[in-house]
Amino acid sequence: MPKSYSDLLREARAKVREVTAADVDALRARGGLTVVDVREDSEREQGYMPGSVHISKSYIEGQIEAAIPDRNQPVVLYCAGGVRSLFAAATLQELGYADVASMAGGFQAWKSGGYSWVAPVNLTAEQKQRYSRHLLIPEVGTDGQKKLLDSKVLLIGAGGLGSPAALYLAAAGVGTIGLVDFDIVDVSNLQRQIIHTTDRVGEKKVESARKAINALNPDVKVIAHDEMLLPDNVERLIAGYDVVLDGTDTFETRYLLNDAAVAANIPVVHASVFRFEGQLTVFKPYEGPCYRCLYPSPPPPELAPGCSVAGVLGVVPGIMGLLQSLEVLKLLIGMGDTLAGRLLLFDALDTTFTELRLKRDQSCPVCSDAAQVARAAGKPLPVPNFGSDAFVLGGPLGGAS
């Protein structure tokens, strides 16, 4: 016999436990609770509970497993008034979720109770369309996209690594992209530095890159630094940025950037390439090793020739630059596990990735506990002993210029 809406609601209430806003506040304080907002996008724009996962009721069956893979995880769902969350909770029970509840009264009861809530800055209609595929992903969504739009990323180098990274970070909606490069576009760059074009040969790389970024996404503010990274400007250049993407091609600049980033507590996403090989890691201050932990001193120049000497397959810096941009997005949004404490090795000839676990060097002159104490006391940090001709392109692998 057909059921009425009242019948369905009565059955849902009989199956699903309802909790009050006060109950939810207490459960959140204890920890271990996931709160899911099942309202539509337009409703969430009016405000939401901080830390809540947004999956509208229309998508709950298809997206809940990705957002909450553990079916034993305690979950509370809420909507505007407490009805749709009942039906959504009943659906989760049918999917095997063991500890599901619905918040009675919904978001209105939460606000009326005086509990904290977030009033979001809404995306424009054009932004919703441009970033629509991000907005569909629970791990990104509107909140993650806003983080990207409010973020600032500095790229050291607009070459082989910086080119693909800049384009994909711009496409993703990173609000401010800084570019540090003093070079000009050369024909030999075009085999791998895809942000530049033949008609811009002879232009400053930062200006060429700015044109490409703004043509792709006018939302992005580009700050061009047409200068070399040096000891007297590194602090100024990295100040105010959330993440630095390392596309440098000399040992001198790698150590210089590392030391300044550790002091400023700014994560650095590092990559280097050599012919058919690439390396990638994230240097997140005090959560993993820094560049000096891995490479206390530079190798002899003959063991790490740059691509201008040894050559490089053009797609290899492209692959590594894209992986760098992925790590940057994870850091900015706060999703997934970054490569902090891990070194990823890529071999293009057999298309394999190898991962090495890394640890901080407890005697590191830059990021060790003793170095932090010395820095706080204003004592100078040691400077690496570079040979007169040691400033070659690249790191342990070649550069990406």
C-alpha cells in the first residue's frame, strides 16, 4: 500500500536517533564526531557549523563513502529544520553506518542556541561555474575553493618546473601567484617551459608567464619579481606567502631559500630533474626534514650537471611540476597526506615511482631544536662551504631551467 509523507517521516523518526544542538556541541567538544551538512549549496551560503562536511541530501548516497569511509565513525547530520537530515540519516543506516543521528531543529536550532557558526563569503556565479568540478568534491567544495582563492603561492623560477605548476595553480584558482625569475624567454626553453610561446621569445619570463596566467584565469593576481633570489632579498620575497614552490636551478638558491623558509615557517615544495629522472618532496618546517637535512653540502659539479649540459626530456619537468602543484593544493586546502618526510623518485624510462622515508637531522644547523634556540637568541646560522664553481644547475638531480 502506498505511503504518505507523514508515514515516511514517522518511520524515519522511529529508526533514527535525534539529538539536540546542545548534545552535538558536547559531542564535538569530546572529539571523534563528524558533522555532515545535508542542505543545498544555496542554504549553506547563509551560514554553517564550523568543521562540518557538506554533502547535500541529493548526493548523500554517492559521496558519503568518500567523505567518511569508516562506517563505525559517529556521524550527526543536520539540515535547515531537522527533517531532511532524518531521511539522510536513515539512508546512511541502510548503507551500513552504525552510529548515525540527526540534529533536531537543524541549523536554525543551532543558531538560536547561540552556538558558533560560519558566515561564508559567497562565490560569484562565474566562479561557481569555473570551479564547478572542485565544488563537487567533498574534500574541496566551497570551503576549499575559498581557501585557494585567498591563498598566496610563490614560484621561484618560471622555467621547466614553474611553467606547468603556474598554469595548474592558476587554473585551480589560487588567488595570488608570485613569480621570481630574472631571465628572458629563449627558443631553447620552449621544449619544456610550456607557459611561454614562440611570439614571446626575448620577453622577460615573469612578464610572459603573467600573460599566460591572466589569459587562463583573470581571477588570479600575479606579482612579478624580475630579480634574482639573493641573501639581501629572500626574506622580502617570501614574506606573506603561504607556500613556496621551488623551481630553482642552483645549489646556492636552494640552500638560501631553505634557510629563509624555515625561519619564516613557510613550507617549500621542492623538485629537481635530470634527463629522465625526477625527485619531489615537501619541506614543512619542524614536521619533516629540510633541504640541509637531506643534503648537508652540495655534490661536486660534475656529479650534478644541469639540463643545459646534460639535457632533459621535456615532459619530465612537466610531470614533476604538476606533482609539485598537487602538493601545493594539498597544503593550501589541508587535505590528504603531503610528501613531508618522504622523497618521491621518478624514472621516466620505466615509468616507476619509488618512495624513500626521510627524517629530520637532529644536528641540522637550520631546523634542529638547537638551531631554533640559536635563531631565537639572534645568533647567526652556519653557511655552507661552496666551492668557487659549485653553483651549477640543479640539486642532487639536475635543474629545471
